[in-house]
Amino acid sequence: MAQNKEKRRAFPFTGIIGQSEMKLALILNVTDPKIGGVMIMGDRGTGKSTTIRALVDILPEIDVVLDDPFNSSPTDPEYMSESVREMFEDGKELKAAKKQVPMIDLPLGATEDRVCGTIDIEKALTEGVKSFEPGLLAKANRGILYVDEVNLLDDHLVDVLLDSAASGWNTVEREGISIKHPAQFVLVGSGNPEEGELRPQLLDRFGMHAEIRTIADPKLRVEIVQQRIDFDANPEKVLNIYEEKQRELREQILRAKELLPQVTIDDDLRIKISQVCSELNVDGL
């Protein structure tokens, strides 16, 4: 039975004024998650969090296995948890459902257990059953994981987060018991210059970097503030105004995903990219 879903009260992505570099970087990453995420640096009040949280409303819904805590795909083994894959390989029926792409916020004070998940050791020892409480990495699978003020995140959590983002899997080990699950997500970090330079382990782990500035044009500043006042006063009205643009962008992203495997890059362009990287003294290949 279809249920009426209440619209999220997030400001419409297509209604955000300016900050084209940040918006393009986000759109490219959700179109091709293999880019490796995006780090957005900018002053406070430049709309970083608003834009990032608005992103999921322009994304097509995904097919997931019903009641699966890892958002497993019912058809693609690459995006299945171990238990779902076993059922898939055994030819068992997997009930599917549509779901909005998950957007998970990782708070700065999060513990490792909350991020990675926990294993119930007592249940495992007494009943011989692997009981796992999924963490934020499980909930973010096939979605977006957002870390605000990422430069202030605990070093150990940064390592765990980046390892999972790179491998696409999260492994939890306790007392000789090991559980792993898919953790394929678009990693989005944000920060501002007041927090200092990015730590070395963060610099080369984001596929893209976007730097945004406070808009200086007085007329645009007034327009942005008025736009926000209008949204706070009547969210439904503003959402309806941008509904068609939201739908068009959603369809463009879906079409781009379909065309992506057919995209080829000429050797001349590859050489040009390599030349630019060399001139900018980019580390590695």
C-alpha cells in the first residue's frame, strides 16, 4: 500500500543562489561515486550544510532489500551484504522496496562503536549467533556520509572513515569474532579556514576539493536572505516553486548515470590532465 511521505523540510537544491563550484562538485560525485568524495572549504554562513543536505532531494530513489540494515541492492551483488548475497546466490526471493538515498551526518563526538557498529559478544558466546548492531557506516551504504568540520574529527575516526571509503567495506572485529558489510558511500566533508589547514591524511583522500567564498554582491546577499525568510515562513510554497527544476535535475543525473559507462577520454585530454597535474606539483599519479 502506498503511503504519503511528508516532504523533507530541506531547502531546494536548485533554488540555492551562487556557489556553482560546490554544487557542480556534489552533482559529479553523486553521478559517479568513484570520484572519491568532495571536501568543501569555506567561511561560516556560506551555505555549505544547506547545500549538502539539499542534495538527496534531487537524487533518484534506490532499490533496496526490504528490512535490510545495509541498504543492500536486490540485484547487484557488489552492493549486497554477506547474508543477502548468500540468499541471492541460493536463488531465494529478495523482497525489494524503493528508498530515498540516505544522508547520514557523522557528529564530531561520535564513538567508534557508533560509527562502525557493535558485536554482541555475550550473545555470540552463549548462543553462537553473530548479533550485530549496525553503525553509521552501515546506514550510509549507497548514500552520502557528511562530516561537518571534518578537520576537528578524532584522528582514529578519520582513519576508520577513510579506510572504509577507500575499500567500500567496514570490518568490525571483537574477541576473535569478525563481521564485515558493504560501506560504499559518497564522502562529503566541510570545514572553514578558521579550523586551520587540512591534516595530511585528509588532503589526498578526497577526490575533489571545492573552495567557496562569501558572496559580496549586495543585491545577491539581500536576495539570499529574503529567499531564506520566505522558505522559513512557508516551506511548501518555496518547494512547489522549484519542484519542476528539481525534477529536471533529478532526471539529468539519472540519465548521466546511465551514460557514464559509455564515456571515453581522448589521449590528448589525458596528456593535458597529466601536464596540469605536473605543473601544479600534485603528489603521486
